[in-house]
Amino acid sequence: MVLKHGDSQKIIMRRVEATEMDALRGSSRISRKERIRNVTIRQQIGLEETVVKETEQNQLTWYGHVQRMAEGRLPKIALKWMPKQKRARGRPKKNWMEGIMKAMNERNLNEGQWENRKQWSLGVGQRRKTF
């Protein structure tokens, strides 16, 4: 079986979501034999987002935070650093930054929008906290 570019990433995401649903089913004591849809289980438990979506939100939040930093800060330097050698054979073709760009495109976020924190957090999909 030959995988196309990007197929391995989809397989990993499916496995993560399947593992998450197994944990949710176990915590709510629902067996797979009952054939209840994942959406229904999420509604019963009160979850709106998957683990994958929450992870993307957290990554985008951190990315905006680092982009607002001064140029000399270590996290910003580390974010812009690119290794000189090629990846080892068998490694995924996508890097972390490509995942961030994909998540930004899905949410219609553009470069530079991170300057406005409220607009960025709403675009990322974070809830507004009211205290």
C-alpha cells in the first residue's frame, strides 16, 4: 500500500480521534455494541470540540503569542530556526509551521492579525472569558 503525501497525517488524526472516542465511551460507560454516534456521545458529555481541534487552537494561540514578542526573544528565534540537514528517512513531510498555516487557512486568519489579541483569539476559536 502506497500512501500519498498527506495521507499519513490523516491516518494519525483518525487514530487520535478514535482513541479519544474510546476514552469518552469508557468514561460514560457506553459500549460500542450500542452503536451510538460520536456526535451524540459528545453532546451527552458536553464536549463541543475534538482533541485535535483543541490542540490546533492551543497551537494558534501560542503562535500568535510568540509573533507578538520582540525579535530578540528566544521563543521567536526558535520558531524561525530551520535545520540545515535533511530529515531522516521515513519522517513526516510536513513540519509544525505547515500545520499552523493550514489551521490559519481553515479559520481565514492572515499574517499580522495576531497584533490584535481579541481578533486573533476570536479567529482562533477560543471562548471569551467573562469574569
